[in-house]
Amino acid sequence: MEITMYHYLFIGLLLFLIGLLGSVLVKNVIKVLISIEIMLLGVNINFITFAAFCDNIRFDGYIISLFYVGIGAVELAVALYLFYLMYQKKESDNIEKFSDL
């Protein structure tokens, strides 16, 4: 069986949906951040798939994927700092206790 573009796109979609479900259903802040990173990973897989299968001349998908990794790192650093400040105030990692934002 040959692995085609649709297999990679399905893996990217599956990771995105797992991250979406995790970010909606879970009440722990750290798990929500991990779920958002899983969503970014699914989008990155789709960018690299389209770059590998459809873009033979330019490397737009790879470059956008590198920017996405950088944006994900910055987003995680800012979110962890906000979580640290929120945890100092409420001493809990449950999202429901932070409704006063």
C-alpha cells in the first residue's frame, strides 16, 4: 500500500481534532496548553504535506511551518507566564476558578 498525500492530511486532521477536543473538554490549564500545541502540530503537518506534494519550486510550506513553530513557542511561553501569575493569585489550576478575567 502506497502512502499518499491524503494519509498525511488525515493524520493532521486527526491531531487537530484531538487538540480541539482536549482544549474544549479539559479543565486543567496545562492540559489545555498542551492541547493547543497538538492543534498547532496538526496544522504544521498539513503545511509540510502541501509543501512536499504540491510545491516543487518554492518552499513556502516549510517556511510557514518554521514560523508556526516559532509562534507556538512564543505562545506557550506567554501562556505559561500568565498561568504562573494566575496560579499565584488563586492557587489552583482549574479553569473554572479563573472566570473573573
